[in-house]
Amino acid sequence: MPAITLLSLSECDAPMFLEMLIVAPTGHLCPLLEALHLQESYVRQSLLVDIINSRRPQMMHVQITRCSGIDEYTASELRSLAKIGWVK
């Protein structure tokens, strides 16, 4: 998966899968990932913050569509870290 720049997940158990996207000293999945699109999944704000921070400055865009765990206030807070698209 080294060439993947966009990852789109729909209706999945996002927290468990997304944890694997956090960059660790031992390695990470999708090293060229620039954009993450999440739709109709459960997502924790703290997990998105960890992913974005671990992939800076490369992670530039996160699209969040109808995901429980993310509200307008949370999306606004995330915008200080990356370009965030949010649809309730």
C-alpha cells in the first residue's frame, strides 16, 4: 500500500482500522497518504487528531460525512490541523 494517496472508508468500524494509520517509529501503512474520506462510520476526535498530527505536513485533507462521534464543533477544532470537510 505504499502508493496510496487517498483512502476512503464507508460504513466501517473506523476506530479499529484508523488506529493502524497512525505513524509509529516502527513503520506505518500508506506512507504517501494525503487525504482520508470517512463516511457513515464511528470516529473519535482524539483518533483523528493523532492520525493528522502523526502525518503532518503530508496529511492535508480529511472529509467526514455523516460520521457519529464528530459534530460541527469537533470539525471546527480539527480545521486547525488540516483541511476538513464535514457533512452532518
